[in-house]
Amino acid sequence: ESGYAAAGSLLELSPRPSAIFCFNDMMALGAMRRVREMKLRVPEDLSLIGFDDVAVALAADPPLTTIRQPAVRLGQMAAQKLFELINKEILPFEEVIIPVEFIVRGSTGITPESLT
């Protein structure tokens, strides 16, 4: 529902955005529903991108472009940091960068406004 509501607000802007990047795939699917209700087309009028690569993203129509993150690896790293904290292994702040994968599917494209 939050993706649905946010998309409604964004699509009332002038000029209207040509793309929306959502916090997660479920929000993107809600946004896609709102886009359709406004008689706009994905990706012809608006590109949509989610984050997570949940299974339903591939089943969407059109399939959702998304960012795939290694959820198992994130969980492992979080558990490791928690154990270090519990064991009082005080470590200085450490930046951890985990690579993600951009999965291009049917919900992104070039809008007519992008060509001008």
C-alpha cells in the first residue's frame, strides 16, 4: 500500500518523473498497480525499479527490474557482528560493502521524454 500511495503522489508532480526507484519490490508492485490505474504504461510511460528480487518480481507483468542482494550473506555478516558484540570483541567501525546485482527486466525502458 505504501508504494501505491507514494506512486500516486509522485505521478501528480509536474513534470511527472520518468522513473521510480522503490525501497523494495513489494512497494514497486504497489506502485505498478497505481500507475496502471492512472492509465499509464510500464515501461512506455514510466520505468519502475525495485530492490530485493523477491520471487513475485519475475511474475509481475511486466517482470520487475530490481536489485538483487545476497540475503544469506547479509544474514551471516549480521550474525557475525552480533556475536562479536556479545563476546565483547570491540572493533572500530568497519565499512562493509556487499556487492549487489542489477537485474534488468521488462519494467524499465526509454520513455518518449528521455529522447528529447
